Amino acid sequence: MKRQYFGTDGVRGQYGGPVMNDAFAWKLGAAAGLWLERQGFNGPAVIIGRDTRYSGPALERALAAGLQLVGARVQSAGIVPTPAVSFAVRTYGAALGIVVTASHNPARDNGIKFFNARGTKLDDGEEAEIESLLPSEFQAPAESFLADFVTQSIPVETLYLERLSSILPAGALRGWRIVVDAGNGASYRTTPAVLRGLGAEVITLADAPDGRNINAGCGSQHPQAMQAKVIETGAALGIAHDGDADRLILSDECGAEVDGDEILAILADHALKSGRLKQRTLVATVQSNLGLKRFMESAGGTMVQTAVGDRYVIEAMLAGGFNLGGESSGHIICTDVSPCGDGLAAALLLLQAILDSGRPLSQLRRLFTKFPQQTRALRVASKPDIETLPTLSDAIRDAERRLGNDGRVLVRYSGTEPRIRFLVEGTDEATVSALIERLERALRVDLPEPK
């Protein structure tokens, strides 16, 4: 069953547009409630959390109204990181968790993603089933009804902080200075609170959300300010999250960015040496650098690769019984802690690796050499099958022939934005540059740049 509205990470779009609006959220809430009913839940509890976007409260009220229409009991977690909703579903025994967030997207966008009773994201088939139940016969409720809708509040943030704080021993970070860039998003309270509770001196950036400054030149997508502040203050490292705090990007003490692949290598190495990496296997996506795979093989481990999207990583982890995986973008999943990406949990696990090694992050990160890699994300007005684009298809085949076994080409449409993404990786930087530029030119022959 094909999905019309769901992408790689829930439903997402510009607020006020044809999909991401209060009326659609109301219908989606009703459809989700009907879906739960068909799963055998009677009057199910549903927990809703959100990030700091200005459109969050209205969308939350609309979802809650739709859910209540079909008998669900709705509880609000307020502004919390996405992984806190996964945690809350498992802690409170809820049937469903919903997060109103567009993750790393700008404030004009918003989105809706779901967690099942196990705290994992719904799979493609489950999302398609919810879509099939969208109630076309219902009229959207009056704005006054949505404005007056109130849900029960539950103390998710407090319980989540208690759980995450237990990852490290009490006082483990005394004497540490850490920079935290919260991206003006959902982690603006949580990450600083946990680190300070463990004894660290925390210097915060982008921790004053106003509804419209989320991800605006800050956070994991724009870590430059964090890197500069680490150098300025002599911090041991810097931590940056995206808007809903399920991602982590770091700065070492020298101000150099440490991406998701490097974080995965550090955590995998630490787990291998302590015998905690199940089946000696790391799960990553096809987006991860080939150097990471070579490192795992040289360390006596294995790397399983999935399609792009943290939920595909999690599905592979659960199916194979693995406990560590993630993406180069900074989604890090350790199922010993949580069945979803958690930027704060990943940061704490990495801090434990640093503490155990006695070495600074700038040294720990040198576990593997990256293959030269370049990426592009170009806007498109439509998303026809790539095989139907003759000029681009020819360019892809030619690039693959030239790279052979010492590189790769990855071309895919974004599941959350109107973009096509290119990745070219090889042993020679000049060749990689030339090939990705040719792919760009070929695309514009088949799909001219949208106005």
C-alpha cells in the first residue's frame, strides 16, 4: 500500500500549506485513533509532545481533538525532545506516542510522527494503514473548538531526565566545561540540566526559543558557533542538537566538527573493547562513509547497512538483535538505552567512552580515515522515478563505472523536503568533485531548477 502523506520521518510540510495545517492534523488524529481501535485498543492513552515551533500548540490541539473524537485519552508532554515521547510511551504504557516536530527544518515547517506502544516509529505499512483511514467525510472543527481544547499534562521531562542522568555515575563530569547548542529547540532545558546535574560547567547557545528561531543558523545543522565557543572558552567539547534533539553533532576541544559516523566509530570501538557490542555488529545507512565500514572490518566487527532514515536503522537493529546503529547526520541509537535516536543519550555514552579511555575527543575521533565524499541537495518541483530521467541516469552509470569498487554514487529524493540528494564517494577528491558536478548538470537537463 503506497503512502501519500508520510515520508521517511512522518508527515512534514510548511505550516498552513495543503497538508500541514490544523484541519489535516485533526483528521490525522482521528485516523490514528481509528487505527488503534482496529488494533484492539479500547479508549487508548495517547501521549503528544512537541518542539518549540510557533505552530506546535495549534497542531497539538487539532491532533488531540481528532483523537478524542474516536475515544482516545490524550495526554500532553509539552515541549520535550522526540526521544522523551518514546520513553513516555513505554513508561506510562500508552498505546501511541505522537511528536509534533519538523526536526532540523526551519520554523515555517512542521511535522507529525508516531511511536507505537514499544516506543519505536511506525513502519511503512502501519503509516499506510493510518492514511487509508483518513476521514474524508468529516468536516474540520471550528477554530474556537480547537482553541478551547485542553489535554491532561504529564511530567514526562522530569522522568526522562532522571533516566538519562543514570547513564553516568553521579558527579562524573565535575571539572568539565561543555558547550551546548540547543538549536532553540526542544533540548534547550533538558541537555544542560542533565550535564549540570552530573557536575559539568555548561555554556549554552541558542537556548532561548521564541517559536520562530528554531534551527536558525544554529544547532546540529549549523555547528560553527558551537565550534567557535569551544575554542573561545577552552571547553572539553561541544554538543549540538537539532530541533527535536534526536540528533547529535559534536565539536572536539580543538573546535573540529565530529559527525555521526565518527561518533558511531567511537561508540562501536568502546563497545567492542568492553564486549557490549551485540554480535560485534554496527548498523548504519548507505549514507555512511566507506571508511566506517572498513574500520569495523579491521576491528573484527561487521557493519550492516540500510536505506537512509533512522527508522530503517532501528528496524534492522531490532530484527537482527543488534544494539548500536545510526546515521552520519547524527541520529545515534543504542537500544540498551532507547529504541529511537536520542542526541542526549548518545552524548552521555560518548562522554563515558572519553572517561574510560582517558583521552580527549580529538584523539578518540581518529579511528578511521574518511573516503573523500561530497553531497548536494538540490530543489526539485517534482519527484519522477530517477530511472525515467535519461541524462541523469546516464551520468550515474558513468560515475559508477569510473569509481568501480573504490567508491560509490547515491542518488535519492528527500523524504521530508522537495529535494534530490547526491552523494559521491571515492579515493580521489578531484574525481569526486568532477563527478558530482556532472550529476548536477545532468539533473538540470532533465529537471530544470524550480522558480
